[in-house]
Amino acid sequence: MSSIDHIPNVEFLGDGLPFVGRIREIIEVIQLFEDFEPDELEGLARYMRCYRAPLGTEIICEGDAGDFMLLLLDGSVEIVKKDIRGLAQIMATAGPGKTLGEMSLIDGEPRFASCVALDSVAFAVLDREGLSRIITEEPRIGVKLLMELLMLLNQRLRSVSKQLMDCVEARRSRIR
Amino acid sequence: MSSIDHIPNVEFLGDGLPFVGRIREIIEVIQLFEDFEPDELEGLARYMRCYRAPLGTEIICEGDAGDFMLLLLDGSVEIVKKDIRGLAQIMATAGPGKTLGEMSLIDGEPRFASCVALDSVAFAVLDREGLSRIITEEPRIGVKLLMELLMLLNQRLRSVSKQLMDCVEARRSRIR
């Protein structure tokens, strides 16, 4: 059981194996799996759990302790974060192939933002326990997944650092 | 040979094993190694190469292709990045125990900032080839290192994302 199992209206669909076909259909947009071979995808899918949630479900809730990431298979979500006044601001929307929640999978720290279903969504979940089991039981796939997670976080860190530099620069030129 | 071997005035000191004592002295401030046991540190040190560089050496050069990270053992460096006008801005200084250049170790993309020696510095280098070899030859240590790198990048991503949110918020309130 991971924390996803405690969210109302979320229906458990079983492990990821029956969804490997869907994963392959959208593999080109799944950055995290881009270097995975078909047999590795099947190996990985055994450690994932699939769910469906209706429109409006808050699948990930800002501030909650998190222990899983998810891969969107069908439908889309809105990524929402509260500003300093506590007002929810829409940061982005995400569709099939997008992975969400990797940061809390890795460190278990509170969620940075919320994800709310914009329609009926299906998604595959990998939790901390699943990640540990892959590394122990299927080290080749585990190392590959860790490398892909590193690449993904690294790319995000470069992108956010660049945005921060630009923002600081823009503030400086307004102040001058 | 990694790209560090092409920088003038940088003296090669051998592999990391003779420096394990120094690494242990500063281990409490080496975030990357905080969960490493003494035997794992020794295992890792075999895959690292140590160097010394005099005051003023640009150990890492913004924009260059990078293939290594470094661990500062002695001395300190200034982290410098060019602003949009091309003027070098000091972003931070770093001393013994600090690791630098992890992003380019992982993705080989151009360096985000430069590192310039503020005095005579000694440092241990882990390059891409060393990382691949650890994963293949010492998978237990390799997986641990990947997990620690993930934790480190993750923490930085949270911190930079928070700073970006604050900066955007501050700009908004100035504009209003």
C-alpha cells in the first residue's frame, strides 16, 4: 500500500503488466523510459500499480508526504500550486506519457504542487518500495531507471536554474 | 583521460586511495557520501583521480562540455556565471567537502557556471567513465552513489524551484 491507496474515488486496476501495450503506444513521449527495451519495460511494469480516477480527483496533494511517482496513461491533469496568499495557481497541464511526483518518490518530502484530474485519468504508480525491490531483484533495470531519473531531474534542474537566472536578471533591470 | 587533464597548471596526484584519510576527515560535510561506510569510501576512491591546482585556475569553465564532477579536498573556489551582458557574477564560494559539476557528469551538457581556485586547491575527480565502471564492477557502491546523486539533485531542484517561485512572486507584486 502506498499513499495513493488512501485517496477517495481512486480505483485500483492491478499491476502494470496489462498496460505495457499502452505504455509502448506512448513510449515516444515518456522521457523516463526512452532507453528501455521492450523486455525491460515488462520487467518494470511488474513493479508498478495501475489506477483510474474520475474528473476532479486530487491525485497528488501539495504539502502531503509523498512516496510515489506516477506515469499518466490516459487523460490529463492540471498541476496547481498555492501562491504566498494561499491562492491556487495553475502551473501547467500534463497528458499521457508525462511522469509526475518524482521528487517525493526520491526523498519522501512534502509534495511541491498538487495534481488534479481534468477528466477520467488512468495512471501507473511506482512507489518507494517498488523502486527498492527493482534495484534488489532486477539490478540491471534498477540501475537504468536510476540513471533515467537522474537525467530527468538534471534536465529539470538546468531548466529551472536558467529560469531563475532570467527572473533575477529581470528584477535587477527593473530595480536599476 | 577526462577533460580535467587538458587544463594548464593542474597537477595529477594519482587515484583517490591516498586521500581516503582526508575524505574521512571532512566526511561530515560531504553530502554526497553521507551514507557511505569506510569500505565503500575506499571502493569509491579507487575510481577517483586527484589533482592540485594553483590560485586562479579555472577548474571548470562555463559553456565547456563537461564529463566529470569534483570533490573539493583542500582550499576553496569561487562559482562564477556570466550574466546576459557577459559580465562575470560571483554566485557562491565553496570549500572542502563540496561537490561541483554533477550536472555535466550526468548529461555531458555544457557547464552551467565556472569554478575558479581562490587558493591552492586539491580535489578528487569522478568522470563519466569512472561512474560507468563503478556501476559495472561494484554495483552495490554504484547504486548507492546513484541514489545519493539523485538525493542531491532532488534537494537542489526543490531549493531552486522554491527560489524561482519567490522571484516570480516578487516580480508580480512589483508589477501590480
